Amino acid sequence: MILEKARAARTNFYDHGFKTPLIASKSMGSVLACDLWFKAEHFQRTGSFKFRGAYNKLSSATGKASFVTASSGNHGIACATAAKLLQRELIVFLPENVSPTKRSRIEQLGVAVKIAGTESGETERIAMDYAVEQQNTQYISPYNDADIIAGQAIVGLELLEQLPRVDNVFVALGGGGLVSGIGSVIKAIRPEARIIGVSAENSAELDACWRAGYHVATEHKDTWADGVAGGVDPQSITIEIASDVIDDCIVCNENEIADQIKNLAFEETMLVEGSAALALAGLVQQRERFAHKSNIVVLCGGNFDTSKIAPLLSMER
């Protein structure tokens, strides 16, 4: 079903979005003794994969309803951009700890912004309640939506065209929209390929859900991977889909994520946000398992907070 929806979503997506490049590693593949490729979603319109799902959702909506969404940043930027292109009315709820850079970009796109909740999971609940209270208003989940997942799944279609014989695909885990989309497509077309989910130790709710087989609430702390931080809707369809498509999960600490932000900048000449570096951190942590394989790391976004990343990059390596 997701494969068919992804193919349908793709027919209109390239009117405003891009097929992002699959870039061969300059040096880290040799260091890790593997064939390493980076799916450069930080080059997507709005700077992350989120534009795919947001555009698919808003472009397929009928009627004149207004929309409400919640985001830690990237989904909000994507929805705001799609709303502007499609002339849709939108309110974006953001958590109190949202990156100032991401908040500024959303506000510059001209949509209404409300700050509520200490982390993205709480912000989602507030936004959903707000949408219920309003008339003719539809809530757009960052991940718990079949149209959103179908848009993200276009990444999987592109990957298999660019590298048909991939062995392993590493995807950072947040609410599960990206891994559900990519995983469903790849398992339908190349079932022998393995989907590896990577979580930040400081915010690893989907990892806990995957291990348990049902929703598990976890504590959330600040993380370099702020783009995938926060809770998961207990009723999210991504919990079941992730259980079906993810072959293994890896959890990385903050030092591991920070190290790969620096490695991507200095070894691969790519500046990305922490959630993108998280996917690479999973491969690096367990390099022996994935040596001599064809590995794709999905760099999910590049909307980093300059005030945070600049000091990190200036530190001695």
C-alpha cells in the first residue's frame, strides 16, 4: 500500500521538490572498510526530507480547510513552505526548546506560529487538541499520517534507482515517518536489504517501542539530534510499520553524534544537523558488522543551529 501511494505521490512532487543526489563517500567509506553512500536529503527543498511528506499532504487535501501542525522545526518549515506554494492557511505549533534558526525560518514564511510544550511530543498533543476545538481545521501529524509517510517514501524509490543492490540503509529515528516510508518501499522491492534505525540515547522513544512491540513512553533530554527528539503518539501507525520494516536498532550517545557532525564536515565536506549525523553514528559504532557491505546513510536534514554547531566545529578533533 505505501509503495503504491509513494509512486502516486511522486507524480506531482517534482513540480516543486527535487530528486536528491546519492553521494559517494570521499574518505569515511575507506576508514570503515565499506562501500558508503550518503543520501543527501539536506539538499532537498527546505533543507530536509520533510518537504516530501508535507507537500504530498497539502497538495492532496481537498476543500478549503485550514491546517494546524506541530514540529521541532523541519516539519514546520516544510509545511509552511508547502502552504505558501499551495495557498493554504496554516498554524505551526513549536516546542519551547525549538532551534531559533528553525523558528525564524518558519516565521519568515508568513504562517502563524504558537509556542507551546517543553518537548515535541507535548507540543503535538497541544496542537491536536487545538485543532479539535476549531471548526473546519485539520491537524497534520509530522509522522502519523499515511499521506506524510507516502511522501517520505519517495526517498526509498530514489535510493533503489540510484543504488539497486544496497545492503543496508541507516535512518535516524524520530516519530518514524521517514523509516516507515523508506523501509516499506525497500522491503517491497528489495526485501534482502536491511533497514537500520538509529536513535539518540537522550530521546529514543521509537527505539523503545520497536523493542517492546508496543508504545513505550520514555524520558527526553536535550540532544544534538534535536530534529528527531521527542515523544511518539501512542496511536501512531508508525509504531506497527516500524516493527515490520526495521531489521535492527542502534542507540548512540551525544559524543558519538557530535563526532559524526565533525566527521561529515571535515572528512566529507558536508554540514548537516545532528539528526543526520546520528544515522552515520550508528554505522560507525558498529562498523565491524557492516564492513565490506554496500551502506547508505540517509542525511535527513541540514537545518542546524549555527550558534550550537559553530563552537563544536571549532573544537580540536
